[in-house]
Amino acid sequence: MPEKVVQDTYKAYWKFIKETIEKLPLKDVDESMFNTLRTNFNLPYIGKLYCNLECWKGATNKDKYYKENIKNGLKHKEDNS
């Protein structure tokens, strides 16, 4: 098989997964709606790529925390100038 065909196939495989995840409506979703979403992929010879509700909540809380601290840090530096 030509190397270009293998590379294109490999990239298309991961691109599909990335685009599928990006299409999920994850902002302001409740538990019942989250449970209906397809949030896992079985990857042969690698394992399962998944996200459960607990993991998703933890990631969103971390994101909010870091964004708030960055904003507060910038405000604090501006006040001290």
C-alpha cells in the first residue's frame, strides 16, 4: 500500500473522531441529555476513548476555575500598575 494512502486514512480516522466530538452540544447540558450523547469510541488495538459525566463536569469546572483566575490575575496586575 502506498505510504500516502496510509497517512490519509490515518488522518481521516482521527479527524472523524475530532469532528464528531466537536459537534456534541456540551454547553449547559444536564445529566439526562449527556447520557443520550455518544461520548465514546472503541479504537481497535488501543482501547476505548470515552468521557463520562463525572469526567466532563471535572473538566468544565477546571476550565471555569482557570479562566476566572486568569481574569482575576490580570485585574490584580492592572490595579498594581
